[in-house]
Amino acid sequence: MPDRGGGPTGPRIRVGRPSRRVRTLLMTLGVLVVLAMAFVMFAGFWTDWLWYRSVAYSSVFTTTLWTKIGLFLVFGLLMALAVGLNIWLAHRLRPPLSAMSLEQQSLDRYRMSVAPYKKWVLLAITALVGLIAGASASGQWRTWLMYVNGVSFGQKDPQFKLDVSFYAFDLPFYRFLLGFGFAATVLSLIAAALTHYLYGGLRVTSPGARATGAATGHLSVLLGVFVSLKAVAYWLDRYGLAVKSSDFKATDNWTGLRYVDANAYLPAKTILFCIAVICAVLFFATLWRRTWQLPVIGFGLMVLSAILIGGLYPAIVQKFQVQPNEQAKEAPFIQKNIDATRDAYDIDDAQVDDYAGTSTTDDSSKLRASADSAASYRVMDPNVVSPAFQQLQQKRNYYQFPKTLDVDRYKGADGKEQDTVIGLRELNLQGLPKRNWINDHFTYTHGYGVIAARGTTTGTNPTGSPDFTESGLPTTGDLGKYEQRVYYGEKTEQYSIVGGPQKELDYEEDGEKTTSYQGDSGVSLSNAFNRAAYAVSFSEPQILYSGAIGDGSRILYNRTPKERVEAVAPWLTIDGDAYPAVVDGRIQWIVDAYTTTNGYPYASRTTLGDTTADSLTTNQRAVVAQQNQVNYIRNSVKATVDAYDGKVKLYEWDTEDPVLKTWRKAFPGTVKARADIPQQLMDHLRYPQDLFKVQRELLTRYHVENPAQFYSGSDAWQVPDDPTNKEPGSVPPYYLSMKMPGQDSQKFSLTTTFTPKGRPNLGAFMAVDADAASKDYGTIRLLRVTSTVKGPGQVQSELNGNDDVAEFVRNLKGTDSDIEYGNLLTVPLDGGFLYIEPVYTRGGTQNYPLLRKVAASYGSKIVFENSLGEALNEVFGVEESDTTTPPTEPPGDTTEPPATGDAALKKAIADAQKAYTDGETALKEQDWKAYGEAQAALEEALQRAAAAQPKASGGGGGSPGAPDADKPDKADPADKAGAPAKTDPADKADGEAGDQGD
């Protein structure tokens, strides 16, 4: 067969070194690849630095960065040295291999393969463990900063008499050092043992001694170090008992020592500490004795002691000393837990008063008058009316409002402060007419304007809609002139590039208006390096070469208020509900922030994610927690984020908080003094919801201060489920201007209810003064109900079964509409509780909620009426005329009496017929304003007919087509439409919606 190449007769291929050009090209490509990879890693760092510099918080970035680098280098180097030194020492102490056993012969090939690269292997191993240890240590930057900057709490724990700062700041760092020491010792022990085995210092199957003297001494020292660290751990465990969580009948999240801890575990830890020290000395003694006998005996004794003294003895104490009389034994420790928990959560000053829950007067008129001043009943529920804001004030599809609006206080045209429902018209990219990169990031960049409505009244266009005090595009109203553009908001999660050659759409009203961003926020993209960095960081190459970016272009990102505050203050926990306010001509997002720790001795822990959840919690409204398990919390910082330029300001709020003082030492200059808060901003600050939720959850048990009663749980409460929401979840707290018993005037408050554990009736009512400008701000008042009173769920259940409600719902079904219940407000009134609940309809011709009815309950009575005023009149059993001052008739009045008789009756009925016809026409045309006017005219005509009827002979004539004055509902065709559910003349077609604020 012929040779087809490679043989003597085939062509020869000469394989040589690549040419210089190829080598140069390969080297160039390699360098470029390395540079590209380095730039990708560097881009994230560089863009972070640019962002922090743009918000004037570069010190936060540098302090955090250098702390992480320092911890990485120090602890990475320590770990590398510990492991590397022990590997080197084990290699140096290797025995001569004169007599090669079978075991050593099998290991010899491994030694031979490693021999040429021993230094590189040593460097690789030490570098790997050093990198891992350094990366782990850098994550402890908060622990280190709190340790080196910690300030005293000025309070000592009741067991060891140490300042609370030891547990909050020092003990976590000591535990980190201990954990690092254990890791370094164990890794060194493993590495040394493997090295000794590889080089013959340890033998498994060879005859003779299993370990050389050098290996024995080396490993014994490492074991001695390990046991010494265990002794330190036993000593620290003694203090750890003060912050240890455990299961206990008295409470689910018990923290601190109990009887068995103080009388069994504490002495056991001390004894084990002593045994561990002795055992460590025995291991160190093997350097001279060269035998494992005593150390092994000591180690076994330590393990046996840990089982008997640390496990069995406490179990015996618990079984035979504590359980037969647990309440008496645990009482002193329960008292310590109660005192510490109430202090740690700032509920120690909560005022708890007994409250009858039943009225103390039978005077209906007096009760009705008292109801007017007891609260400003918010019939506009911010959790329900957002779709109405969306439908009536969205203006363009690319705008949106949050699902849950906010409640604030603003002065009306009369100068009086009123509860106001408020929301920002933010950008919604999903509603853009055309989606592309330019539209998403250059053209549509911001929302526009604040929309506000009175919380206590409704509007008339259409009837039952929000009564807007600030509306339109651009907005006009009570807020005056302010910067309306919203570049930073809760819904603004995409980046935008502004200020360059590409114009932005400002708003559309009588044509398109364009603008160009004039703020100084964001990062400049004027140079190619920054553009390349952001192109890599955002994985968007168009940022690098797009012609829409030029001189003056700035990129805006991290645009949600909570995101910005969390970034500039990574040591704070952020409240779930940022809310907007117009302050000094600017829209400011107000963000409440907390300092927390889980190291407060004896204070029971709580899980923030669970405690702050309610029926309205969404991802948008969830707390941003640095640590989810805490047992100390303070609303220490009030932060603002400017909606136009994104500027973040942090203001000190709690001037006594030691945790905030610690962080201010770590990050000097980042938090402004409380005295710097402008008065206009102070007018809008309020008590935060998440702190209130945490406190109310703790108060379900810790309102009880008697240890015996606390242990029995006989007076435990629970936060009820929200009866107005189909989704499961706790009832949310409600902001409401109201008057608690003993107060002279209404206070802007945050309120909630409690029910007894496992029962539906009302157990207590809680309110906190939420007005930051008030001298009583933060004062918690609890009314403990001493009689059986209907709880929120029972009131809602009765309302659902009410005959008027059932008829209302049946009528709605014919119009393809649904009923929606608003917030069930609870107000203390004259010894009892008044429940007020707005009821909305949604569907039919309008797909947004309109207020149609108001339910009220007081005592055993529940009513369902057309307006708040009517509901209050009916629930207290008074006529409308009883609530107003009757006019005084002037003496000697010679004016003719009003017309009566058949003529007056016929005219009234004719007017009623005309009003009815006008109402039908308006209903068909969906002209709700005209409909309301017609219904008001109808009522007025029917009232004249009723007044004239007794004077008329024969009484009730009228034209055949006129509506029946006695049965107005029977002639009502409005149920066929989606607007008012009834055309009852008494309903006034909600034309007197303004009465709902009376």
C-alpha cells in the first residue's frame, strides 16, 4: 500500500515555532483579554464611586471600602500565615525516610510529583485559604465598625452588671474572632496532619509508632490551641446566656436567662471553662512528655463533663426544681424580660387605662354632638381610592399612581389643617405608545405633579369621587407653586439619561411640551471612559456609541427613595412606606429609618419581615432590614429624597440613641442635627408605620407587667385580621385625626385595635400621637376594654348580614358592579366605641371605586346610610334637625305663610316630575353633576309636597307619571346603570357629599 504522507515517500511537514508576527498577535490578544476582564471588574467599582460622589456621600463609600479592604487583608493574611506556617513546619519536621515501608512506598510517588513544585503548592494553598477567609471577614465590616466606635448605653444588664454596649457592640466581634480562630486552627490542624502523613510523620498501617515525636508535639500544640479556644467559648457563652433565644411557655420569642440558665447552665459553663483550661495545658505538656495519654484523658473528661454538666444536670434541674413550681421559679426572670423588652422597643412609657367599652350617657343628642368632635372621619380610604385617582387624574397612559396612597396633613383654603390623601403621578413605561430604547430612557424620563384629595369629603364630578384639592396637568390647587417634575419615585426603577442633546417629553396638554433636565444629580456621561463603564455595568452597549448622548448628558439611576437612603446609609433599616410631601416648593419623599440590634440583653426578639406584614404589604411596601431578627429598635433618622434632583438628606431624630451615636462616629458628617430640620418639613413628619406595627405586636403580650399574669397569658391580645380585605393578613394601622379620652382636641394619630387571644371581641384600642410637631409625639395610649364589645370582625360580619346591605348588593348585581369596603375606623366615644366604614361601588360604566354608602356602629346598633351625616344621625337615633340650631322667628313677623293646599301640592309634584325626568336624562348621558342637581331638586320638591299634603283636601293627588313620594325606591331606574345604586330622594344622589365631612 502506498504511503500517503508522513512516511519516507510522503511530503514532510516541518513543525517549528510560530513566526514573530503570530507571537506578537497572540500576546496582544492575550493582553487585551486580560485588560477587558480587568475593566469589567473595575467598571462596577468605578460606577459605584461615581454614584456616591454624585449624591455627596463619597465618605460612606470610602469608609466602607477601606474597612472591607482592611479586614480582607488582615484576616486573609492571618489565615494564610497560620495555614502556611503549619504546612511549612510539618514539612520541616518530617522524618528521614531510611526504612521505606509499603505505606511509604505508595506515598512516595505523591511526594515525587509534589517535590518540584513544593513552593508553588504551598503558595497556592495559603493564597486560597487566605482569599476565602479575607472575603468572609470583609463581610463583617458592620461588626468591626460598631466595635471600634461603640458608645455606652448607660444601662447595665441585671445578671452580669455589664453595660448593654458590651452585648450590642463588643460580644459580636469577640464571637467573630473566636469563630475565625476555630477556623484557622482546624484548617491548620488538617493541613499539618496531611503534610505529616505525606512525609512519614504519621503512619496508619506501618509497624511501630504511629507518629514521630515531632509530629506528636506539633499536633498537640494545635489541639491545645483548639481546646484553649473552646475554653474561651465557654467563658463567652456565660454572657451569651443574656441574649440567648429559647422556647418558653410565657412567650414565643424568649430572650435572656431563665431559672435553669442562672442556676445550672451558668455554673456549668464556668466549670467547663476550668476543665478546658486544664485540658489545654495537658496538650501543651506533650512538648515535653511526648505522650498522648494525659491529653486524651483530659479531652475525654472535657467531653464527658460537657454531656453531664452541660446537658444532663440542667435537664434534671428543669425537671425536678423548675417544673413543679415553674411560675414562682421563673417570676424574677420574667420580670427582667418584661422590663428589658419594654425598654428596648420604647414601649415602657405606654399608658394603659381601663375602658368600659359601653356608653355612659343615654342622651342621644349629646352623643351625636360628641361624635362630630371625636374625629375627622376619613371616608376616603387611601387603600381603595387609588383607581379613582388613576381614572380621573392619570391624564396619560404613561402615568401611574401607587396602589396604596398616603395620608398627610395640609391646610385648606380656610387655613385649617385637614387629613389629606396624596399620591404622585409617576412614570409608567408599560403605558408608552411605543417602546424602544430612546423612548424608555431618553424621552419619557419623569412623572408630573402631586394629586391630593380631602380625606373627609367626596367630590361631585362624579358623585362619590375624591374631592380633589390639587389636580390637573400641570396641577393646580391648594399646594401653590412647586416643582412638579418627578424624576425620583417609588415606581421609578429604570435608568434615564437626561440633559444631553435628546429632549425629554415634559407633559402633553394642548400639544407636547418638552424639557431638558436642569438638576445636578446623576453621573456625567460626557467622557468616553464613564460611558464605557456604564455600558459594561448596565450591559447596554448603546450607551457607549449612541448619538443621543453628548455634552451635558447625565445618567440617573437608583431612583426609588428607599433604595437611595439604604445606599447612602447601609447601616439603617428602612421603613416600608416612603411618602411624598410638598415642602418649600419642592416634592420631598420622606423616609423613616431605624437603628437596630439583636444584642439587647433580656429583650425578646422579633422578626421584622413577619411583624411588619399586614393585609396591604407588597414588595413595594416591605421593610428594608439590615438584620431581620432584632430585639432593639429606634426611629433614629428621618430622611428626605428630593423628587426632582434626588438629593438625600439624613436628619437625626432620636438624640439619645446610642446605636445612632455609634454610627455617626463611624460615618461622621453624614447625619445632620435634629435642629437643622426645616419647620415646613417638620409639619409633615409623622410616626412611622413599621415601628408602630412592631410595637403593637410586642404590646399584645408586654402590656402586662405582672410576671404571674404574664406567665399565665390570661390577658394576652392579638392583632386581628383585616375584615375588609379578602386577602389574609393583619389589619393595617390607620392614620386618623381623633381625640382620645382625656384629650381636649383632635390629634393626628396612628391607631389600631386588638382582640383577646383566640376570641373575636374587642380587647383593646391603641393610638399614638403621630404629629411630629406635637409635644406628645410618640406617646402610646392603650385602652384596655373591660366589658364585652364587638370586635372589628364581628362588626363587619353584622354589616354583611344587614338587610339594607343585602338589598344594596342585590341591586348592584343588576348593574354588574361590586361592593368594596373601605377602612373600618374605630373611635373611642363617651365610654364606647364608634365604628365608621365607607362603602364603595365599582364596576358597571365606571371601573373605579365611588363612595356610595357609609356604615356606622355604636353599641348594639349598626346602620347603613347614604352619607356620613345620615349614618351618625341614624346610629344615635336623632333627626337631622336635632343636630342643627333651629332658626329664631323674629317677633311680629307679618310675612305670609308658605303656600299650602292643592295648588302647592300640584306644583310640588310637577316640579318633582320635571326633576325626575331631568335626572333620567342625565343618567343616560352619564352626566353625574347634572344628575346630582336633579336629585337635589327632586328631594326639595318632594319635601314641599309633604309639607303641603296635610293642608290639601283629599291629600295625595298628582299626575300619573310622577314618582311616588311614599315609595321613591320603587320608581328608581338608576339601578340599571353603574352610577348611583339607588335614586332614593333621601340619598340626595350623594349631592350633599360635602356633609360627609361634618
